[in-house]
Amino acid sequence: MRSTVRRKTLARGTAALAVALAAVCTGSPAQAAGDPLTPVPVPVTGHLPSARYIVTLADAPVALYQGGVRGLAATAPGPGGRIDASSTAAHRYRDYLDGRQDKAAAAVGAKVRQRYSVVTNGFTADLTAVQAARLATRPDVLKVSPDGRSKLTDDSRSTDVLGLSGPHGLWSALGGTAKSGRGVVIGDIDTGVWPESASFAAPALGTAPPTAKDPYRPYRKGGTIRMRKADGGTFTGVCQTGEQFTVDACNTKIVGARYFGDGWRANTPADQQDDYVSPRDGNGHGTHTASTAAGDADVRATVNGQDFGKISGVAPGAAVAVYKAFWTDSDGEGTAVDSDIVAAIDQAVADGVDVINYSAGSVTESALDSPVQQAFRAAAEAGVFVSASAGNSGPTEGWIDNTSPWVTTVAASTMKTPEATVELGDGRTFVGASVTVSTGLGPKPLVLSADARTSQATAGDADLCRAGTLDPAKTAGKIVVCDRGVTSRVSKSAEVARAGGVGMVLVNVGDQDTDGDIHQVPTVHLNTPAASTVRAYAATPGAVATLEPGGSTGTPYPQIAPFSSRGPSGVNKGALIKPDLAAPGVAVLASVAPASNQGHDFDFMTGTSMAAPQVSGLAALYFGVHPDWSPMAVKSALMTTAVDTRNASGGAETDPYAQGSGEVDPTAMLNPGLVYDSSNRDWLGYEEGLGVHTGTGVAAVAPSDLNYPSLSVDRLLGSRTLTRTLTAVRPGVYRASVRLPGFRAEVRPSTLHFTRAGQTAEVRIELTRTTAVSGTPVTGSLTWTGGGRVSVRSPIVVTPQGQLAPDRVTGSGAAGSVSYSVTPGTEKQTLTAYGPVAGAPVHGEVSADTDYLREYDLTVPEGTAAAEFFATADDPDEQLYLLVTPLRADGTPATAGDLSAYEHRARVSLTSLTPGKYAIMVIAPGGVVSSDPSAVGFTLQANVVGADTPTTGTFGVTPTRPATRPGVPFTVTGTWSGVDTSAPATAYVRYQDGTGTLVGIGG
């Protein structure tokens, strides 16, 4: 379930002025430097509004500190170990970090609002733009990030489908449900918990320590809850009291409950806050995810007198710790801010959880160095498995979140959907999703909702069966046809029931999934084309229908749900396949909070939010058997034993960007044969290889060589050799095979001999393009086959690339040329020249009176290819910083932006630029580095390059259509003339794949 929340609007000082662009035809007269038709920065009176930021410092947090500070011992766990945040060394190091945080905040006059020290070393603070900029330039500060928002992501039993139940299921093999996950704690970062739910029923906590016969029994010690874990460590939780939540809400199942809402409550108007200020769940989402992951076994689920049978969590023997960071507003929508989420992660790791479930995500893909993803990195290094939802933005490609390599990204797959039949009066029958047609209903009059509306309701509102739109005189005793959309599905049946209707046919207006919701009246949910047929029939005089239980659409399962977010991941730049795997996420029945779910104790929910806790539960089962395994080894086992989902025709799904490695297979996961393991140093090298500055000094590695259980290469030119290291879980002989159409693949060595568990072997996989089409991803797999039917399969995605070229080259003079080398990946290339462009100069001054900051707005038009920004100090001895930041609709920064080097002519070069509004800030040394009070004059220039941008002089490129051979470099020459060199100009060479090279000229 994904939802949004209204945000407090923070007005800027003045509105930015949109700049119209005049189309310029080829061969038109050259424009003078600074032509007024180019986009020009507009001064803003006042600064960007103060906003809450997360400031990450360079010192390692407790989970990653390996020593180096005099007198402070290392606190990071050793290989396979778990962090002990309660140790003396950890407490002393946290005190040290607190002092470093205080020093950084004091340097800019900021107040620390919240601290983090276990998985992240940093703090949150309300900062002005200049304070944020000052902090960003400090050597002890790694990153300054706006406090972003995240939102909840939204056979007929998942535990049956996954092969957990039954005499031959995994639970039985583990000794029964009580032992499945015993000694393991799952931390659920969500909307809280409804502790009275039957899924969390358990004995009260006592004060006596556990016995040898029952070593993992939790108990109270003072104000804390202690629980010995399967890995030998100790979980230490707190049952935080608050609104309608006492210490007695925790028991031997719920071993901790905390809430984190300072950031959300500070950013959400009080009249829009509608939640319990406590760990109590005001939404139902958190109760659903926690009970899915680790709810009690064999809980009878009954709603409105209808018995849905017994349900169980995936790891019924595991304990649950609740970390409420998501909050519900007056519209019933749940969101969180990054500062609260990071605080929850920090505390969960400090408490000692083994698994974190995170059924949420951002509106756009989170950067690897975002505060939340970095907190998850430290958590993974501390031995915590992190399962996160991929998002509900499918089926469009590329809208996916939680894609860091240290996180297990989960897609949603379908199960067998409970179905019922709609029989029309003319004898035609149509089958759809339903859990509420238990006996026959009808025949009854069938009516379109728009034909049963009140005189005040519009036809559009009535089509949707919005509240108050149906006339009881026209609805009573009838089955009503309602359109899906805008309002919740169950609210439509509630309106039908209010108006006296006896049944509902919910119809999709487009090709979408169907859902088995618990409706207020018997309901069948139909997809197109059946939906359109029933709708048309209902409009005819005398239409009647009967709803009957049963029937089958014959829909294959499991399929990847249409809403499940797809890759590729943009932040990983083609080096990683995401999602990682899939799990059931459609019509999952679990416990909910009755106060916010029509009084129901249980309900069906759909979304990747429901898929992630399935994987969290499986990880808990794994740690119950192998408590010393690393999170990445467990992840590898889940991925390499997964099986393909199905497509709509019933065949095998082959798109890794939809299913990752496939749907998890618990019956095989404990016998993976081999695993691909990795750790923090590998992840840091991966980040550096992608251009993410980690501040750790770890050397960059080729991102595609991260030791990951899948293989991905973007921009492959001719051939590429990848490396992987495999660790034996089971001794034996393993033989490699590769399937990758259009490529020749060679694995060296192709046969691995392991004599004992724990042995490792490095392999090289050489991929050479033969017939694969350039620019089109090719999918396949690498499989290691061992004895005893062991199969270790990894998906492969390779995209042959057009070329490799520099981001920027430079030249000088009114006329001249510059040459550079391009390495092609295809036989054909097309190069297009743009510019040169020299934006109009804007003169300004910064001083103590302006807080050493001048701010400008810039509206970037459609059709823009790239841009360069310059701020040049009038005095050659002065230096400046330049910051360019994209803005949200409310005028606040969307990201931390791009900060220039500290130079006389500060420059920010962007090889791609999204249309929209940007803030440009010129910052003088008096506001950042020194205490010099003198004013600094400067000239600001924005060179925005696009197809219709007016030019200064001419620019051409040769060759435009070169004959090339993949992997063999060729020379590109850019030539210009008539350029006004009184200011820097920018040209651009675009390649056929949409990438390009900036050409800086003079100035």
C-alpha cells in the first residue's frame, strides 16, 4: 500500500520567472554572448526556507568503527559477528561521536535535533541554505541531505504457496512452527502494531532469566526486555509507553516497541496528524507486515462472521520488535521522514535485531548515499538482514526503490486468487476475484451506479460509487456495478451497503489486477474485457445478475503483479539487477488494526509491502538454522535457489527487471550449495566505482565485479570479463553453464572442486558480443550444477553499449577546435552538435549583509540537453563556491545538489539536466571558510544547452556518422568560430544513445 501525505508549504521569497525560449532555425544568425532569450538566473529576495537536514559526519559509526582514534577501541563486529552496542567500548565511542557532532553544529550556529551513532554518524538540524552549504564544505562532514519523505508501499495462502506448511513443509523439517525462527528477532519499521491482535498472543513477560530448556525466552530486567538469541548475542528492547500503549502491551512475542516521530510531527500540521503518539498502529499496515513476517501459527481469521481459515506468519517462532516511524494523517495516508527512519534503524541495530523489514520507499529511487540507504549499509555490516519492498510503480520500467546492494529488494508475485462468478440474465458468465461470495446471491436487478445516483451527485462521482452518491430508492435490493479508481475499493461497497444494495460488481476501467477484498456486500471484481461487457449489459432495461461462489479464470500463478516496480535501477547505472527476487504480495491475509480497518481484525492487503515481510520471515528461518551466516550469504541462498515466475500465457518469465532471480523457494533455500558473499569494504569499493564519494579511502572497483548473486553489465563494448568468488556451503564438484543469446560466454575455471564447506574459489566470466543488438538488454543466466540436484543459478543482463566518451573537454579562442577519443561499442555512430551557448551575465555581490550568500532561481525548459554554471569573482584573488540544486514543487531542495570546487571561477557542469526549477547559490569565503567581512562581487552565468537554445557563434563536430569497429577508439573533433570569448561558452556533442560530452570554450 503506497500513500502520500500533504506537506506544509514553505513559500520562497519571490516567485521565479519562467523564461520563454524562441525557436532558432538552422542557419539563423549567430547570437551575441548572453542573448536575453537564453534561460537566465533570476535573483531571489530572501533565502531558501529553513528546512530539516540530515548531516552525516566522516567518522565511522559504531557498527563500522575499526579503531584509529587514540584511546578508543574498535567497535565494529568481526566477520560473521554481531554488534554489541551496549559494550563499554561502544558507549565511549558514542560519547566521542556526540562531541564531534556538537562541534560541527556549533560551527554554523545550528541546534542538534536528533543524533545517530550506531549505523550512521550524524544528526538532524533545522538549517538555512547557507548553514547547509557551510556544513557541506567542512572536512569532517561527509554529506548534508534534505530530510526526505518515504511512503508505505501497498494457492490462496502465502505460507502454503511457499511450501512452509504441511507434513513435508519447511516448518516440519525445522521441528515445527514453535521452532521456526526461534531465537531470532525481526525488527519491523512501519506504522506500529496492534498488540491485542491474535497473531501476537503470547505469555506475559516475567522477570526470571530463561532456563537451559528454554534458552530464548524473553524476560524483563528493570526497564528493558532481554532475550538471548540464536547467535549467542542478546537483544535488549524497550516497551515505550504512550497513547493507549502500556508496558503490558509487550509480551514474549512482541519483545520491543518504540516510536520515532519528531521529524514527521514537525513537518505535518497538527490538524493533519491522525495517529496514536505511541507504538500503537493507527493505520494497520505495520500490524499486517509484522504478522506476515512472524505472526503466531494457526490463528483463526474470522471477519464479519466469515471464516477464512487459519493463518500463520512465515517465521512463527521468531520474536517481533516494533519501530514505528511511519505515521497516519487525517486522510488515512501513511508517510515518514528520513530522520525518523534513520533513528529507527539506528535503534533497531543497537537493540540487537537480526532482521529488519522495511515495507516502504521513496517516491523516486533513493541514492546509494542517501541517509536511509547508508544506515541500512551499516546495519548489514553489523549482521542484520534487510528486506525492503521494491515499490508499487509498475509495470513502467525504472520506477523502483531500495536498490542498494546490501538491501534485499523484493518484488510482488501473485497467488491463486479466490474467485466467484457473475452470471448475467442472458446466461453469460464471467469469473473474477472474490472472498465475500460464500453462497449464491440472486438473481437480483443489476444497475449501473450512475443510473442509481442522487440528484445532487455527478455521473462521474457516482460511477466511482463515492460516498453519498447513491440514492437508496434506486439502489435497494440491487447489485450495483461500480468503477474502480480514485477511492478505495472497500469504500465503494460501503456506499452500496449504505444505500441498501445487496451486492457489487467492481469493474476495472483498464487492464489491471483484481483483488479479493473484504467488502461490505458480496462482491466480484472483474478485469477487462469482462468488465466492459458487464458494464454494457447493466445499462440495458431489465438487467439482472446472480453472484455464485467458485469458478476459475485459469490465470497462471505465480506471476509478477502488474503494480510491482521494475528495474533497471538508475542509481546503480546498470551494474546491478534489481529487484533481487519476488515473494507473494497479492491478496495476503494477515492481522490489521481494527480501529482503522472497518473494525476488522484481519484483512487482505496487496503490494510489495506484503512481499517484503515474506522474505524477512524466511531470513529469520535461515538465521534460526545458521545464526553465524552473514546477511549477504543468506541473500545469495535465497536468490540462487529461486525459481522463475510465470507470464500471462503460463510460460516462464524471463525478465530479471521484473522478477530478479525469481520467486523464493523455501524448500530449496537451505541447500544452496554455493554462495556469493560480500561485506562493507566491497560495498564501499562499489560505491566509489559508481562515483559516490564515501570518504573512507577505499579504492574504487569496477561495479559489475561486486561479488553479487546476479551479473549485470551496462555499456559493454565488445567483450568484458567479470569476476566472482564462490564460497562452498556443501563440498562437491560444480560445473558452470551460461545461457546468453547473442554472446559467446566462457567461464574459467568451468569446474570447481570443493573438499570442505567454507572453501572459496574465484572465477572469471568472459562475455563477448557476437550477434546481440546494440542498446538492447540481453538476458540469460549462469548456473553452477552440483550433486544431489543442487543448482546455483544467477540471472544475467548485458547491454551492448554505443560508446565510452569523456564528460567534458575544453578549448580556447574565438575560433578553434578540440579533439578527443571515443571508444565505440557499435558499428554505427551518430554525433550531433549543439551550441555554443553563453548565458547572459548576472552581476551580484555577497557580504555580511547577505549572509555571504546570493540565491537565484532558474527555470530549465523542455528540450534541454546539458548545462554549465559559472560564478566568477570580480577580484582575481577571491574564491567562491557555487551550488546548483533542483527544487520540489513547494520550493524546498529536492536533493543536496551539486557543489563546485572552491575557486576563482566556480563551475558546476551537468551532462544531463531535467526540466524544472533550480536554485543557484553563490557563496563567498566569508560565509564558509574565513571571517573576512568584505563584500565580494561576482558574475553568474548559466549556459543551458538545448536544441532550440540561441547560440554565440557556430559549432560543428566531425565525424557525424563514422564507420567504427566496437572497442576500437576513434577521434572526434569539435570546431567552433565566431565565439565571443569575453565569457565562458559551452557546446555539447550528443551521441545516439542520449549521452554526451560538454565542450567548454574560453572565458
